[in-house]
Amino acid sequence: MEINNAQALAEVTAAFRRYEDALVSNDVSILNELFWDNTLTLRYGIAENLYGHAAVASYRGSRTPTSLARQVTKTVVTTYGRDFATTNLEFRRAGRNGRQSQTWTRMPEGWRIVAAHVSYMDEH
């Protein structure tokens, strides 16, 4: 299996950046587009566990669009073959450190997030 195929890496990195831009600007339509539209999609958030695209979209549509800006401190994008990837980042928001991981798969309509996790880390 080829790790970090240049074309796949460029494509998923572009999709990931598009997601990040949509996240901080609260562009719900793009956020919903980039999650796989399937009941198997999941997102574990700070205070919610969402199963299925409908639950993710409902959450996105109802959350408060304030204080979404964050400082990304580290990003790792890795592709496995040409159709599967992971994105991981560390961020700082409102004085707290957090992390985000996403699993991306190439679908007929393009790269889509099939699983995601966001959490804060306790400071020691």
C-alpha cells in the first residue's frame, strides 16, 4: 500500500482545509456536504455523540455560531492508498487545548468524513 500518494494527499488536504474554513466561518452547508451522507457516519464531539449524517447535520444547524475561531497548532494528514486518509490536528480555543481526528474516504462524490472526534485535553 502506498502511503501519502502525492495526488491523494493533495486532494484530501484541500478537502480538509475546506472543512476547516467552513468550521470557523460556520458554513453549515459545506460542513454537512463534507460528512458522508449515511447512517454509519459518526462524530464524537465535546459534549455529544452523533450517529448518522442526520444527527451530525442537526447538531450543526442548532449549535451557536459564536467563539468558533481556534488556533491550529499541529496538523498531520496521512493517506493510505488512494481512497482512505486520516487528518489529525491540535488546536487552542478559549484558553484550552484540544484535538480533532477525522477519517476520510473517497466516495463517488469526492472525499468525505466518515468518522470524527473532537475533545479538549486537561492541562497538567
